[in-house]
Amino acid sequence: MTRLPDTDWRRAEGLDRLMEALGASDGMIRFVGGAVRDSLLGLPVKDVDCATRWRPEESMNRIVAAGFKAIPTGLAHGTVTALIPSGPVEVTTLRRDLSTDGRHATVAFTDEWREDAARRDFTINALSADPVTGELFDYFDGLNDLRDGRVRFIGDALHRIAEDHLRILRFFRFHERFGRGEPDAEAMQACVARANDLMALSRERIADELLKLLGGTNPAPTIALMLDNGLFRPIIPEIDTDGADRLARLVAREQLSGTRPDSLRRLGALLPQDPETAVAIARRLKLSKLATRRLELGASAATGPARALAYRFGDDVAIDLLLRGEVDAEHLGLDQLSGWERPRLPLGGGELIAMGLQPGPVVAATLQRIERQWIEEDFPDGERVTLLARQAVDQSLRSRQ
């Protein structure tokens, strides 16, 4: 019998008491989803999810009786969040789908574990485990798919995508993370055939799933696969093969420079390198104003030393520009930004007037000239700033004679 590994998260403070309160010894609750899948692969587990035969109101009562706070996260869909000392645990009543429209599902509660597992998208996500014994339950051959690096829909792929169109993007995200070799043929054919279904999804859901995909270890091959098969045409037709090449180059430069992957930076590399187009796409995806501005600046092709770029645009945009630029990946100067805080020019208009300038536009223009030189010299202070100011004031006075 295959069992769930005895990993650290299973010994988290309060988890045993929660499982006992929810009837683990009587087979009333199981670990499900990513916690089971990732434990079998030896990966870190971030979120612990459980499925239970109890109705949500009873789950809440039992959680509270055990001394924990119960949050009605989504009672209509059977989900309650238990707050234990080690963090939140989601507890969801077993469900079956009554109807779906490609975006939302109407569900009913059930007592059948297999019925609940069958409504999940991929076989590797339908595994469950007994909290007491660790016994694994695998109704759709998910263990073999996990071992073989195959992401496969449960049941007919076309039908599963019709139930929830977002599963197209989820397929590629899970293939990037867990797949090895060529994608499952049936799944791939179904995603291509139903690609236009993506147009029915909200832009927010598309953006969220795309950014998760781009946050993977190396999403470039998967993105290229999607482009080759026309998956972006219904949602972001501006992306082309040049974008896939830029993304691959960026990922390689992140790895060479030891820079942490960043989904938004990678999206910026994927999009056309034109600020107006980047802004239009960001707005279409309903990204935040901050994210939109970052994509706009990242597409500007501005160049310069690391600190100069960070002074002008902020650290994130500076790193984006440097990694997407032409400087060798091992000599970008990113270490110069570690612990660095944007300085302020230690000079104001009053000092320039005291040096002889007349109040007015000339003061602002002279300050700007000083600032440009100050940035170019990597932000000196003290006597050097005074000298720069004197030189700039003298030049301004001479030009006005």
C-alpha cells in the first residue's frame, strides 16, 4: 500500500487535534489536493486542504469545539477555514457538480469520496490521504501520472474544459511544473480545439493564471508551445514568437545572475516592447496601476547603470531593464542595489539663489542639470555637490549675459 510521507507539515501544531475533532479516526476527513501531490514529489507544502463528509455547519461546530477559530470562507460551496496555531487549513464538504457554464459551477454535497475526486481537473490533483494512517486513495491513476510526469484530465478532456474554460490555462501551468516530455495528446488537442472558450473568461482570471504560469521554474518552453498552437490568439494576440524568445533569454539571465524569478517581469518580456502596447494589454488584463506602470517603463528600453535606473524608476523596473538589456548577465551591477536606498539631491533652489541665480525658471533648469551630473557620478555628496552646483550656476550666469 502506498502511503503519504511523514513530512513536517503533518506534524504542524494543532493539526492532529483538528483532524481528531473532524472525525479522522472514523474516516470522515482526508487530506486532498496539492498537499498530497507535492508531498509525494518531495516538494514544500504551502497550503493544507481537506475534504470531509460533514456538512459545513457541522464542520464549523467541530472546529470551534476543538478550540480553534472557524471562518465561513465559502459556506455555499462547503468551505470552512480552520485557524490552527500553525496556520489556516481549508475544510470543504464533499461535492458533486449539478451544472456548469464554463465559468461557474452549481454544486451539491455528497458522501462519496470518488464523486468528489471526479470533479477535480487533473488526475494528479485528485489524490487523497487518510490523516491517521497516511493511506493514499487514487481513483484515476494519478500516482502513475505523477511518476511519469504526465498531466492528464479526469475523463473526457473536451467536456472538462467545457465545464471550466480556465482549465486550458491550468493545464499548461501544471504541465510546466509537473510535466516531462511531450504533453498529454488528448489534453493538448482539447485545449487547442477549445482555445476560443478563453474569450468568455474574465480578464482578471486570465491574468491571475498567466502570472502563475510565468512564475514557474522555466515557463519559456511551455509558453512557446502555447504560441505554436494559437492559445494566445483569443486573449493576447499581440504576443508572437519574438516574445517567447525574449522570455527564454530573460529566464536564462535570471538564472545566470542569481535573480529571483518575477512573474510580472517575465510578462513584460513576453509582451511587445512598446510602452503603449504594454499599457493597453495591462489594462485589458485589469492589472493594477502599479503593475501597468511597471510594464510601461520596462518596455521603454531605457539604459544606464543599476543605481541610475533605480533612482529614475525604482528597483523593480531597474532590474527588469537590466535583465532585458544587453549588458552581460554576470556584470549587471545588481549587487549595487542590495541595501541601497534612493538618495535625495542634497541641494535646493535656495542654495542656487544664494550663489547668484535670479529666482525663476532658471533655478529649476539648473537644478535639473546638476541632478543629471550627480546621477552620472553615482550620487556623490559633500564638497563634490557644492562644486557641481557652483559650476552649473556659473554656466547659467554666463549663458544669460
